[in-house]
Amino acid sequence: MTILQLITSRQTRGAETFAIQLSEALAERGHRVIVAGLYAPSDTPPTIAEGVEVVDLSSLFPRAVPYWSILRVLADLIKREEVDVIQANASDNLKYAVLSRQIFRWKAFLVYRNASIMSAWVYNAVHRNIYRYVLGKTDAVASVSTMSKEDVQSTFGLPERKVHRLTIATPVPKIIDHRAARHRLGDLAGQTLPNSTRLLFHVGAFTWEKNHAGLLRVFSRIKEQYGGQVKLVSIGSGPLFEEITGSCTDPDVIWLGYRTDVFDLLPAADLFLLTSQIEGTPGVVLEAGANRVVPLSFTVGAVRECLPTQLGEALTFPFGDEAAMAARAVELLNDGEKRQDYADRMRSFVETNFSLSSVAEQFELLYQKQNKVTHHATH
């Protein structure tokens, strides 16, 4: 099959990262895969494997009303390259794909990948009806979790047969080098990090949803309660970066800013903290687990679907219960045996349920099965 993965732009963000990883896995399975960005790429675009073709459809930037030029270029690409399947990753891509299909009448099978709780973004009845119409013009919706699947069905009245649960995935490293990651982190931070110093990690864009203020409060509680040396490592950038870092005076917080080597640094962590107000299915929780790092999170979005059932209660807390998260972090920092047990169980769970190879096979089956139905109906 020729598969087109449509992304907002070549940037390091959750939806784009997964689309690129999925593209590489599908290419390894023998498919021709094209990754197309609607808008201009970021200043530091992610690396994409040689087996995947890359196209930037424009040098323009997002706006509310779709650009006619992008609609036309997208349709030309689909027809010229004889695309069998187009997957729209995130809402702008859905809008462009559906409008292009309606105007230029191309026949490729259209999948929308729903990576969030869409009802949270519906402002009024008019907005809901627009999304209902647009989603109705797709051939399938691949929802990232059971929660997002049920949400999109109930919010927009989509039939059961059209909505599928297809999770995100993460690479699962064969070798986890804790010492090398810790050494690399020390070099980046310009600090010596003794083995006795515990490291807490957070990865996320500096936006209000990620709740960095809450993260810093949790860390402050941990420092007060833990008897040894502990540091917080923050990776990410965004519109609130200067405000948050400028107001923090804690010398034990390491601000690394934007990084493309997050996965290689994660093994240095003793615990991972997620304090978000809103999440879909947080890939960083899976990445932590794949590297045998125990994640602690507020119960938002589908975070519990990223954890073994038996650990869900132990590792998640009602949103805003910063005291409970801090107390559990201190407990695990003091109990290395329990922390290691949880880490091993996380690794096994992620490897079994969220490896790239198994998730790529699920997407491939959806494309093949549904594409046959669509082509049969149009002939």
C-alpha cells in the first residue's frame, strides 16, 4: 500500500512524533509511506528514517480558515502518488483532508487519528455539529484509548463500526544504560550528579495544560519530606518557559529546555512526574515505562490505560492532590526494592501492549480491512 501520514508540520510534538514512528514501522513492513506536513517545519525538525518519504506542502503557518493552495497541493499529491490510505493526525489535518476530498473527489481511504478527548474542545452546539459533519466524511476513526473512543462516539454520534481503539506506541530499548544516561545528563546540566542524588523527570511543553506550577509545588513537598539529595529535571519549551523558569529560584531544578534526545536521557531518572490538567494518552508515561522508570501522575485523560491494572491505584492520584503524589514519590525513593519491582512491571506491560511493531500491525490490519470494503463499495 501507499500510505500518506498527514501531520501539522515536521515538529517534535506528541501527534507528530507518533505519526513519524508509525510511518517508519509501516515502511519496515514493506509499505510505501509518505509523511506530509501541512505547514512550515519547525526550526529543529525531527529526524525521519530514510525509508520514509517526506513532503512539506507549504511554507505557510496555521490559521482558522484553510488555505486553498494547501487543499489543492494535497489533492495533487494524493492523485499523483496513487495514495491508497491517508491518515490525518490531529484536527487541522482532519479539516484539510475532508475538505480536499470533498472538493477534488479523490478516492483514498481516509482515517482520522483521534489522540485526545474531543469533547473537551467543543465550545457550543455549532462547533459540535461542524465536527460531527467532518468526522462523518471519514472512513474510520482510530481513537488512542477506550476513553477517547467512547467520548468521540457519544459526543458526535458515530457508529460503533466506524470507531476503533488503536493505541499509541513507543520504542522499547533492548539495552537500558542508566549510568551513561546519568553521565550525559550531568554534562548537559554542567553538574556532578552523585549516585546518591535522586532524579525526578518531567517532560512536557510549557503550556497551561502541563501545569508546571503544580509540578514545582509537588517537588517542593518531596524535598521537604525526603531525607537525601533530590533534583528535578525539566525537559521542554513553550510559551510559558520564560515566565516559569524566571520565577523559580530553586537551585535543585535543572531546566534543559527543548531536547531531541529525551528517550536517551530518561534512563537517568529515578521517578517520572506528570502533573498535567489535560491529557489524552500520554506517550511520555509509556516512554518512561519502556526505560524502567516508574511514572506518577494525576488521574487525567486515559493515563490509567498506560499503566498495568494492578498499579493504576498506586501510581495515580486525583487531580490536584499534590500531597498524595509527593508522599508516594518519597515512599518509592526510600524503598528501592519496591521501585524496581514497579519499574520491571511497567517495562513488561509496555513491551507487551505498546511496542511499535504490535501497534503498526494493528494499523496495517485496519487499513487493509477497511480499504477493501471502501474500494468494493466504489466499484
